[in-house]
Amino acid sequence: MMKESSPITARVGHPPQEDVETSNRIIDTAARLFAAQGFAATSVEQVASTCGVGKDTIHRRFPSKATLFAAVVERMRARTLDGLEAEIGAADGDALSRLKRVARWFLTVSLEPDMIALNRIALSEAILPGEDRRDPWESDPITGRLVALVAAAQWDGMLGGDDPRVIAAHLLHSIVLGPSNDAMLGRMTYASSEARDRFFDQAWSLFLHGAGRSLPAAAR
């Protein structure tokens, strides 16, 4: 005969939908406030007041402001991964064409206002201790997808090099780093799609000169 479930046992499993919605509302509110004001100027009390919950409600889910910021970053990563999966699914052509399309997508995403704001906070205020000790090529599915695309282009003889992780890191740096840093400094150099296209075409060409094999002009 089965014993009646205790209150603790009954809570095991997925959290109630209301709890999930509350957590999502807290994270969304915190994301807006962090992006607008920065980490130091945003308090847990302000997040609680803005989203209409008690401070204790936030602390039960996120023990510290740093934990709440980490949840905001994780939400951004999840949305970025969803967008990347959709972009990969929509890409066609050969392996190098698919890689080029996804690389252009990375540039677009890196210049989105929310991404710029969170990256600025994470870099300038060092909010996420331990992030620099994590190997993104081993544990991050976003960079993992890029590595797989690079490896496919190598397999097809369209890219050289040995370790696809090294090639993927070089590609990200050449495509994303400069414009992202520029935007974090408040500059509008790459605000238009035309400016981003010009930059990308130049960066992609330089990338192929460094990592590409002898390719026909159409592939460049």
C-alpha cells in the first residue's frame, strides 16, 4: 500500500507555473534595470518594487544581486542559443556559406543593445567571478555550434588549420570583438546595417586569407 505523500515529497518535481512566471518576471525586470542603470546603481529593492513582488520573494530565488545578474546573463545566453539554432537551420549552401551566414549573424547579435549593456556590465564591474576559468569551447553550446560549423568547412577542404576551436576563436575575434568594444564605448560606428555589411565583408575576406585554402572567387 502506498503511503500518503508528505508535503516535502509533494513539492518534488517541476515548480508550479506561477513560480516560474514570477521568476521570469523578476529576471526580465532586472535585465531592463541592469541594462539602463548598470549593476551598482540597481538594487534588489528596486527590482522588487518595479516588478511588484516582495524583496524576500526575490531572495528566495536569487540569494544575491550577483546571482540575479547571473540569471539575467543565462537568460540572454538561452535566447542567443535559440536564435543561433534557428539561423543554422535556415542556412543553406556549402559548409563555408553556412559558416559565413552564421558569422554575420554573430555580428548582428553582438551589437544588440541588451547584449552590449550586459557585456559592458560584466567587463567593467567584473560581476561574474569564475567566468574566466570556464573553457567556453568545452562547455558553451553557442561556441560549440560555431566550432562544429568550422569543422564542417575544414572537412570539406574549404578551411585550413588543425584545431577548429582555434579557427572559431579567430573568427569570433575578427568579426565581433572590434565592433562590440566600439559599441560598449558608446560609439555609433556600426549602427547601420550598411556599415556592418562593409565591416563584415572586409573582416570575412581577411579571415579567409588567414584560414582559407585556395578558394574560387565565388566562395569569397
